[in-house]
Amino acid sequence: SHRHTTPPSLIGKAAGGLGWAAVLLAAGVVSPLLVGWLANPVMPFFHERFVLMGAAILLVAVAGGLDWLWRQPAAGLMATVLVLVVNGVALDHWYFDPQYIKSDYGQALRTLYAQAQSGDLILLNNTEQLPLFTFYHLEGPGRPGWAPLTNDDVFTAESTDRRLSRVTAGHDRVWLINYGAKDVYDPESHAEQWLAAHGFRALFWSRRGFEVAMYLLAGRLPQTPTIAAPVQFADGVRLLGADLQPQPAQPGASLRVTLFWQATQMPKARYTVFCHLVDGQGRLVAQFDGEPVGGTAPTTGWQANATVIDRRAVELPPDLAAGTYTLRVGLYPWPDLTRLAVQNTALPVVDNAVAVTAVEVAR
């Protein structure tokens, strides 16, 4: 009798030999990885998912390997055990090792909702994050409203002003979620510049793959110092003075601080400005650290003798006792944290932090 056998498949031949099929199969798997490796240095918005174009060919290669292993019971058993062990280690890292967490967007959004107030507005810096946002978004009474920004909205300073003036009308607190590559969605940081020019940055979280900032908008903003605080720091950084609102401050509210800076020469490094509120014993009770003007005016871009108006809000603890506190101001480079030296001032200085003014807190 004629014994029928199934001819080995093309995939099986490709997996077992070095013919053209195998060469083409290997090229199909390697090419997307090679293109991604070459593109990565010149594409600041490159993502690993861009190599998914090679997934179909990779699955064909996997199928060829499985076909071959099916015909080799001993080798197939060993390969199966190896695959299970490797995947077990990979899954352990994926679920339990923090360094492999792709994004904690959901947790950040839950934290935002816990701190949000009725009437707040959430701005999304691009429409690409809409599916992710709507997945985690919590509907309900008292929840913040939200609005996406398109590339056209923030294409110019004028288009940004038109869009944000309209969408933020009636909102005193605005949250901005910058997700993805800002070089793509808002390369000039027009949205952040507009918010920083119309209010005080009160919170900032830097997370894996995105940032969250909250701004307190105000109709009238100080344009000149009401508190004289001349300080000459190193590297050409000069503090002219400050303005504080309100006076007295209230526990659980925001102390709105405006700092007026000037450079005697263009600074050589990017500095973070810190505002520390300390009690009579010098203990820190509240603070807000961040680059000037909501991160949109790094010190390395300051022009000599030009005034930089830097607004930020220091959130005061709800249980802060009434009394007199001191606002200390200084700068440091990130991530060095070595404070910029104070070269000349008549104000008290502690560890290169200048006591700008006293702050009254009343209940």
C-alpha cells in the first residue's frame, strides 16, 4: 500500500536550511529592528512600537520554529521549558519591577482627581492621548471638565491665545497634561507659556512619559516688585524683588509668589528656583521648586539686563499654625542640587537661601 506523508512545509524548510526562504525570512525580521535602531538617534519621538511593522514576519518565523520543534520531540520539550522560564522572568519584571513600568498615567489621573476642585479644567496637550485619557477618566458630579489641544491650537502664540482664552474662561484652576513628545505636539511650549503668563504654577509632576502641571489663573498679575529684595547670585543671576499674595496667607490655600529676576550676563547653567517657607526654627513647612516661568524660561536663555517675571504658588498645609514665617529663595542646578552661591545682599542668608520677606499666616 502507498504510505502518504505530509511534505515538509516551506516554513519548515526555511527553518531547517539556509535557502533563500530562510534568508528572506531573517531579513524580514531584522530589517524593522535595524531601521528602528538607525532612526532612534535622529527621531526624538521614536517609540519601540514603531518596529511592530515586523511583527507579521516575526510570527511567521515563530511558526516555522514551532513547526520544526514539533518534528523534534526532545528538542521541542527542552525549547518549551526554556521559553517558559524566560517568559516567566520577563513577566516578573513586567509586572513587579518599577523600572519596566511604561507609564503610571492611570495612577496620576486618580491623584489629580483626588486633588481637583469643582470647576477645575484639564487640558490635554494633544489628541493622541484621548483614548488613554478617556479610559481612565472618571465621570461624575464635581469632576473637572476637560478639553484637548490640537497642533493647530498651539501652532502660534496667537492661535494659542485664541484657543486658551476661550476654553479657560470661567476656570480659576487649570491642569495641563503633557503626554508624549512635546517636540512633536507643542515644540515652542506655547500652551505652557500662555498658562505661565496668565497665572501661577502651583504643582508639577514629572512621570514616565508625561508631565502634569496645575496653574492658578488670575485676571490681574503683578508687573513690578512690591517687596525690594536685591540679591546678586553667582553666574550673573540677580533677584530684584518679589510680590506676595495674599497677605496674610491662609492655611490650606496658596501663597502666590512673583519673583523678578535679571541677568547681568547669560548664565552658563540651567537652574531650578526654590521657594521655601520656614517657621521660626528654620523648619521647612511648604515649598515649590521648579525652573523659572513654569519651565518655559530656562536660565541659559536669559538675556543680559532683561527682566524675567517668574510666578509660582506655594501650597500651604491645611493644618499650618497661624504665625509669622519666612520665605527663602535660592537656585540650584539639576541634578547636582548644589545651591548657587549668594555673592551680595543685605538680606539674611542661610545656606545660600535668601530670606526674602516675612509671611503672615492667619486662620
